[in-house]
Amino acid sequence: METESIMQILLIFTALLMLLYIVKAFTGTASKDEEEYSGSARSPEALYEPSDEAISEMESLISKLN
């Protein structure tokens, strides 16, 4: 076999693999390992209390504006 023929076979195989991947991604078939994202926070109450790091970051941003 010539080098050109081997490269053509390799490129065709790669194109088929890419096509299968794209079709699988767009058909919506999720694998069993993936959990569906619900969109809700695990503990939404924790978002109401600012952390010390957030407060210090906000203070540094305010001081840069002044």
C-alpha cells in the first residue's frame, strides 16, 4: 500500500468518528454517567451571607473607584 492510500483510509476513519460524535452530541442521548443539572443551588441560604473574602474584595474595588 502506498502512503497516500494509508492516509486516505486514516482520514476517512477520523471523519466517520467525528461524524458519530457530532450525531451523538446532538441527538440528546446522555450517557448514564452524566447527571441532569437541575439548576437549583444546593444551599441557597448560604448565598445571602457574604464571605469575608467577598467583603474585602468589595472594599478593594470601592477604594479603587475613589
